[in-house]
Amino acid sequence: MKTYLDSLQHILDNGETRTDRTGVGTLSVFGMQQRYDLSKSFPAVTTKKLAFKSCLSELLWFIEGSTDERRLAEILHGTRDPEKKTIWTANAKDFGSNDLGPVYGKQWREWETDRLVIDQLQELIESIKSNPESRRHILTAWNPGELDQMALPPCHCFAQFYVSSDQKLSCQIYQRSCDMFLGVPFNIASYALFTHMIAQVCDLRVGELVHVLGDAHIYLNHLGQVKEQLQREPLPAPTLIMNTKIKNINEFTMTDFRLDNYNPMDSIKAPMAV
């Protein structure tokens, strides 16, 4: 994850101070790219602990097509108990509803037009299988007609998949808004997981994850935490172990994944801007 750590340092050195929607303020750089070779290791940050189960549960929630924050709690904790928190709990509270509106899962699985409802994810998988060299392996969550109904407009809003001649699946994502300390390690791991899952159901191996960042920023109240993290030397990356029997994207569960040899350093706490 040296690529990620180098980007933090680049923003500290070159970022401009900006105001933002949350009122916290940021150091920001526009336009960055990071590449991770998924065939070599799993890109989980080691200089602090990645909340792997939270990351996995959110991805399964997207794949399920749910927009119910309490359903996410159920996937993660096994209960809808309101005392059990998720990474979307603060957004749900701010939005005033457990139904977060037509966020990621809705757009991935039920994109509505005047004529029909499109299951983008299923069509993507079928396209990868039937026409691997296509340039149309696209998944988008940015639906301008429904942004005003969402608790939070998509941050990671566009993904394109690519099948190489040696049968490796790569994914390039565009993320318009990038919380570099809290969010981006989570986003990297999520799309790495997603690429592994789609590759498996399409009988492919994994290639690269290419992460294109739009507004890459460090919140001003995260500066101390970022500097603390940059003092730590990264450790060897873990290996993702998956249940290889799963061949349907809708059948993955929390118990089908684990990270082997993941020995991260202690967490570094920081407030999430909402």
C-alpha cells in the first residue's frame, strides 16, 4: 500500500485548503491515479486496521440491491437492533430515514427508465462472459435524475471492467470525492473484493485494480492522524481466501471470505464528516 501512503504525503505537500459541504474543511488535490496488482496480494492497508467485515458487508448490501441501512446492520451484525451501528448509520440519521433513497444498490440492480428496469450488475456479468473484449463493461451509480432523492450522492460512481488476453479481469473505478484517511482504504478494499467476486463467477483470474480519484482530500481534523500513519512502515499485504464453490454473484455471504496473514497495526481513530 505504499502507493496509497505516497498519495497522502502528496496531498499534505501540495494540497490546497478548501471549504466543503460538511463545514470541516479539507486539503485537496484534483486528479490522481493508483494501481494495485490483485494477482499478487490483497490491497488492505496495514499501517492501521481495515474494518474488513464492515467493508464486505457493505459490498454484499450493494449487490443485494438494498437501500435499507438496517438491512446492512443485519448483514454485518446478524440483527436489526437500532443499537448496532454501521458506516451508514450517521447518514441515515442525518437523512431522517433508514431508507437511504436510491443509492448504490438500487442503481446497480434496479436502474429505472421509462421503458424498463435494468439490472446493471447481472448484465455486466453476462457481458463479460459472452463478449469479454467489449469496451462496454460498465457499472454506474451516478443517476442525475435521482441524486436529489439520495441520502448521499455516490462517491465511487463509475466502474469499467477489462478482460485481458491471458484471462485476467481488471477494474478501473472513478471516484469523484475521496476521503483519503477514512474512506479511500475502504473503497480500495471494496472494489478489490468486487473484482475478485466477478472474476470468480466469470471463471477468470484477477488482474489490476485501477483507482482514479477526482477530488482527493484530507479533512483538516484528520491531519494529525494522517501524519501519525505516515510514520508507520507498511507490513506485508494479506491474501484473500474465498469460497471457490460460489459461481453466482447473488450467493456470496459473509462466511465465504477471509484475509490470511493480515496483521495490521492498531487503528487510528478519526471522526467521519457527514
